Amino acid sequence: MIFYYFLLLLYGFIFGSFYNVVGLRVPLKQSIVKPRSACPTCGHQLKPYELIPVISYLLQKGKCRGCQSRISPIYPIMELLTGILFAVAPSLVGWSGELLVALTLISLFMIIIVSDIHYMIIPDKILLWFAGFFLFERYMWPLAPWWDSLLGAITGFVLLLLIMLVSKGGMGFGDVKLYALLGFVLGFKLVLLSFFLSTLFGALLGGLAQLFRIVKKRQPIPFGPFIAAGTLTAYFWGPEIITIYINFLHQGF
């Protein structure tokens, strides 16, 4: 069984490297196949041994072999994060059909994080592509009751749309469409929990970033990473969090 976890870890590293490419190129409407990956500073085309996830970055000490310019640490971070999440997922959802849903959800967020950090964009093409996967997966492994997916999608869309209208552009329509999709995957209760946790993480970490002057005041901060953190927390541990909250309310009253 350990072999399968290790295999998922390796697959996560490989897919994480690919998701970096997708997240960087799709918003610019570039092909994800051509041209080959290259250094953005000097144009040096990367050799196969320079594309080994995580390991190549460490061996090269985070520098391009051609011009010695610094390579963004986001590449190995996303590769490592994808690998860890892929390997951990079976322990949280089991070796069942739901594991495919979990891996697809992780994959979606890895691409969104890269895209949102670099361009503050959640591409429609990515959402449409993953919508097809989620429709098939929820048909094969539906929520109980089955209509919870529809209610979740409507809730996610309406909730974020109202916030976007009230905030007058403080939240993009990409977030609205994303939450409609997430609601379909998570269902009514968990999509609400996802939004609460995403907002909580965003407020806490965004506040810390401004406190330590990592970002300037009123500087726009990508919300995608916080949506990823909040949604994956709700997806993996949502029922337990809701139970703890309900018990806390009962004890309080």
C-alpha cells in the first residue's frame, strides 16, 4: 500500500510541473505544448534533466544554467504541494471513486493558484475544462441527496454574485463562476463553509502580509490561494468542523 502512496506522490510532482505551465500559459492564450519550456530571462530552452520536478531546482540551486538568474520558487513549491496533496488524499477520502474527485479538485486549484498569483485571473477555459470532469465524476459518484450538487452550485453562484455587486468590483466574476463549480462539487453546506474559511484565511493571512509589509496597504491580493485553502479544508474536514461547531453552540446555550 505504501507503494501506491509513493506513486501518487510522484504523479503529483509530475502533474504539478505541468500545472505550472498551464497556469502560466493559458491566461496568455498560449499553447501548453509549444514552445518548449525556457528561461524567461535569457530564453535558454530547458533540457530534460532541467525539468525534473523539485530535484532540478535543488540541483541548480534555484538558478538558470544559462544566465544564472533566479528561478521563481513558485515552481518547486507548486510541484511539492501537488505531490503532497495527491499522496495525502487517499487517507482522507479513501481508495474509492471519490479519490478521483479529490485529485481533480486539487489539480484545479494548483492551476488557479499559479494563474491568480501571476495575472490575478481565473481563466474561463480552465473552469470549463474542469466542469466537464466534475459533471462526469458527480454523475458516477453523486452527493447524497443527488440534488445537493445543484443546490450547492446555485448557492455558490448567487452568494458570490451578490458579494461582487455589493463590493462594486472588489471580487471578480471569475470567483463567481468558480464558486458555482465548487458548489456543484461540494454541495450546499460545504460550499458555505468553504466561503467562510476562504474569507477567514484571506483576512488573517492578508492582514499578516500587510503587517509585515510583504504587500502594501490597499494592494490587490490574489484570492485564489485562499479559496483553495478554504475549499480543500472544507472538502476534507468539513463534516467534522460542522459537528464541532454545532456541539460548541449546544454547550454555549
